[in-house]
Amino acid sequence: MTAPLLETRDLIKNYVIGGEMVHAVNGVSLRIDRGEFVAIMGASGSGKSTFMNMIGCLDVPTSGVLKLDGIDTRTLNSDELAEIRNRKIGFVFQQFNLLARTSALDNVAVPLIYAGVGPAERRARAQARLEAMGLGNRLLNTPAKLSGGQQQRVAIARALVTNPLILLADEPTGALDTQTSLDIMGIFQKLNDEGITLVVVTHEPDIAEYAARRIVFRDGKVIEDEAVTSRRRAVSS
Amino acid sequence: MTELLNKLAAWGVNVAIAFTALRTNLMRSILTTLGVMIGVFSVILAVAVGNGAQVSVTQQIATLGSNMAIVLPEPERANGPPRPGDRGRLTERDGEAIARQVPGVVAVAPQIRTSVQLVTGGRSASTQAIGSTESFASISNLGTADGRFLTRSDIGSAARVVVIGQTVADKLFIDVNPIGEKVRINRVPFTVIGLLESKGSNLGNDNDDQIIVPITTLRQRLSTTTAQGPDDVTLLFVGFEDEDTLVAGDREIKNLLRARYRVSKGKITPFTVRTTKEIAETSGEVTQIFQAVLVAIASISLLVGGIGIMNIMLVSVTERTREIGLRMALGAKRSDIRNQFLVEAAVLCIIGGGIGLLLAMVAAAIFQQVADFPAPIGLDTALLAIAFSGIIGLVFGGYPAIRASRLSPIEALRSE
Ligand SMILES: Nc1ncnc2c1ncn2[C@@H]1O[C@H](COP(=O)(O)OP(=O)(O)O)[C@@H](O)[C@H]1O
Ligand SMILES: [Mg+2]
């Protein structure tokens, strides 16, 4: 039996603000296997983002075990963590986080720069990802010339361009209208059908119903973890 | 091989990122570049002027004659100029003895120098008169542009003939060929027999502002105040066969003169012998110091330019903290971020340095035209300037770049 894609045990992250300790993530133990589509829910301030940042190797836990693809990431140095973020993880953010004044193509190619891929291959792979997102006619547009939904699709293309093991999306639909949000979830569902593992944070229950498994956070702890029963399917266009 | 190509390509990416960033804040980039530009401009110009001084000194030394020594009747002083009491005696007969007894001596030309007033037609000029012999021309590489130099018979007969320098000719004779013209020197009538070849000016000293008359004539007709006896001279020019005899000649001349003047053992030699070789060496040192001082002063502006770079790079890092966080989230290592900002600083500096270099070349050319002073900028100086501005970028961009690379990914990403 292969190791789980992601495994946490008693994962804790504390912040000290103004002399007071905040238990942002307060002992989370769970595992996520390959091919899963997980929605993380919970009230604002319940620790969802903090958890995502730790499993995405952007932030370091205060204590606990964190294993990604069998690797104990807490033993890695900053260069090794950068490599994990580059090769194994794809991030999608609420605010898209595209580079301004930079074409869609160049934005998608950024992770490949850090993967040491040469310019011609970078271009080809970035273009293929954008075309798969239906943005083949928007390759040279800068973010300012793209709608919110298009920008988020560029961001998804960028997250996928290094063929990561897992896609992490922290409120990816938070800045989008309802229809566009559903489109994005449809894309996620399609990717999941193709075998990509996804963890998506959302606080909208109907958005969460696109996932196969729902985890609910409260006060830094997991209070619910169950399969989505009434799973919604996107109407593919 | 492909590894290396990929590395090069990665730097290429950084250059592209740098240009995008610099274009985004175009005005700011230009102003920052201006600082480095002015710095490089002044350093290059200082180097060029220093080089020019060196060239000029070399030329001046060449005008002295190649293997020549000057003998002065005063003791060598390590520090400061000679004192009035220092001045001893030196005679034409000492010169003859040197010519006879010192090995390798080709010729000796005695000299008496005095200030004179020249008048012809309605014009006048004051200049320095050198009384010497026919050997003076060959020893000190003096040629005539027109007419002839002094001859042995001019000296023997104490002829009232004069060879004039170009500057003197320009002052006294306009639209007239000076050769054969009459001129009164300190009221004594002379005939101009020759015009010296121009030797130009070096460091403000006009080599053409002088006249040469037979030493005998000068003694008899143009009063000199320095001479103590009928045979006394101001100094002796001694021409040598080659550099080896010149170097040995220094001691030989001193020993001979000590013997002739019966200077007892242990007393200092009351004579100075300066060889062209020595003069070249000390002048070289002096101009090198001159150049170093110039460059040091100019470097201050380069330092200021560098600090400007550091300042703007710190601003840039702060403004782009979120971008740095994003790049880290996408897999940038600390070294990638560091290199990105280093390249940005280096690009700023190299652009500034390049423009500064071009401006310096223009200024040097103008300088050369207007001030008639050579200020050469060689390829080595140009390459050095570009390399140096790149290094300025790396040094002053280093701190901001390292600061950027040390940011925590999540904190950078969260910043606004
Ligand atoms: N960098 C930080 N410094 C201090 N406290 C933080 C920081 N990040 C998050 N927190 C706190 O940790 C708790 C969880 O935050 P977060 O993970 O962002 O919640 P969520 O994403 O579920 O809204 C909150 O109380 C928040 O104030
Ligand atoms: Mg959050």
C-alpha cells in the first residue's frame, strides 16, 4: 500500500499577537489520498488558510507531523521546500495573484522558470495549459485585459503547469460571481476526473458540494469530516 | 552543456524581469541611473585626464632628449626646493672635463639662462634667453623649423644671432618670415637666424617660449646676475651614448666634480645630477599620484550613485514583497529571488555606466579640442567602466537582494 498523499498528525500552529497566544490550527490529524477532491469549510478565522499554508509548505507548523508524498516536510530546508512547492504543489489564490503587465503565457510559465525548463519548452507547455483552459486566444493578454474568471483560469493553468501532485485552492471563488464560481468548480471537477488531487477552501456550502469529501474546521480543529452525499455535477459546456 | 544553457537562460529571464520592472517605474529608473551615470562619467574622465597627464609628461621628457643628464651646482635635497645658500659654482671648464673624462659622454652643452626683453618694429616680448653652444641642439633633440641653429663659429665670434621659439615668433612677427629679421634683445641688436621646431606645451609650461643665443654673446652683451666668474654657467647638459652609460654617468659626474672642487670625504656633494631616466620615473610617480587623487575624488560621486541604487532597490523590494511571496509560492528559491534583484540592480548600473562612458568620451574629445590636452579613453578603460558599474550594482544591490530573498513566503504573500 502506498503512503497517503498527505498526512498530518496533531498539527499545531500558534501565533502570538499582542502577548496573547492564538491557536490558529490546534491539533489537526487527517490524511488525504491520491485522487481525492476535498472541500474545507468553516467560519472565518477557523484556521482554514493557516492549515492550507502549512500543507502547501508556505508556512511552518509550530508542532506536529506533516508528510507530503511520504516526505516529512518539517525536516527540509528552504531550498528543498521551494522545490516541493514547485514540483508537487499547485496554488490557486482568492486574488488570482497574477503578475501585472505580464502576459497570460508568461504568467503560466513562471513555475517552469524555477523548474529549470528552457524557454522554448516553457512556452509550449504554458500554451498547452492555457488552451486546455479555453484561453488559447488570450495568450498574450495581460491580467488587466482579462475578466476575473479568465484570470482565475490563467492561475489554474499556472498551478498545473509543473504537473503537481496536488492542487491547493484557498477560496478560489471568493472574488467571483456565482456563475463564474460554478464554472471554476466545474473545471476543478473535470481535473479531478482526470486524476488530480484537489483541496479547496470555501465557505459556501453549495460550492463545497462539488467536492467528494467535506472537512469542517472550527477554532483550529476538525469538527466534521465526511463524504459529500448529494454531490453536484457541473454542467459541462 | 544543456545544464549550462539552462543556467544562462535563467539569467536571461532575470534580465527580462529586470527590464519589465524598470519600465514599470520608468522615471524612477532614469533618475537612479543618472546617479551612476554621473559617477561613472566623472571616474572615467578622471582616469582619462590622468592618462593624458602621463602622456603629456612622457612627451615632455622626450623633448628633453633621450639619454641626457642635467648638472646643477647645488646639493640634492630630498625635501623642498634648494635654498639660496645652496647654490655653488659650475663652469664651462667643468663641462669640458666631463666631456673628456666621463665614459660614454657624447657632448656637453653649458647653459646660462636669463630673462630678456625683445623688441622689433613696434612689438615687444619678454622671454627666457638660453646662452649655449652648438651641441645643445643635438643633446636636447632641438630641431629648427626654419633657418639654422647656432654653429661653432657663432660661439667663437660671439655673434649677435638668435634662434627663437615659436611663441616668441608669433608675438613679434606677424605675416613676416622672422629669418633674417633684426631684433633688439635688451637693447642689443641681433639677427634672427633660426626658428625652433614647436615642442608644444606640457601642463601649462610653454616649451616654445624661449630664445637661444651663443653663450659667449650672452655673457658679453646680455648682463647676467647669477654668474660669479667669467666662466660660470647656470647648468650643464650632458649627452650620453646610451642608457647604460647614462645610469653610470650620474656617479661618474659627481665623483669627477668632487675631485675638481676638492670636496672632502664625508661632506655632501654640492652638485645635482638629474638624468632623463630619473626625471621620467619621478614624473611618472607624480602623475600617478595626481591621477589617483582625481579618481578618488570622482569615486565619491560613484559612491553616491551606488547608494542611490541601494535606496531604490530597497524601495523596489518593499513594493514588490507580494510578488516575491508569489514567486516563492511558485517555486523560486532564495537564490532565485536574490539573483533577480541583483540582476535588476546590475542592469540599472550598467545602463548608467554605459551612458556615463559615452558622455565621458564626448567630454574627453571636447577637452582635447578646446584645451589641447590629451585625455585618451582606451578600450581597457571602457571595459573597466562597464565591469565596474556592474560591480557597483552587485555591491549596492546586494543588501536589498539578500533582504528580499530572506522573506518568509507566507508573510511576503500576505503583505499588501
Ligand atoms: N500571521 C498571523 N499572525 C497572527 N495571527 C494570525 C495570523 N494568521 C492567522 N492568524 C489568526 O489565526 C486564526 C486563523 O486564521 P486563518 O487561518 O486565516 O482563518 P481562516 O482562513 O479560516 O479564515 C485567526 O484567528 C487569525 O486571526
Ligand atoms: Mg482564510
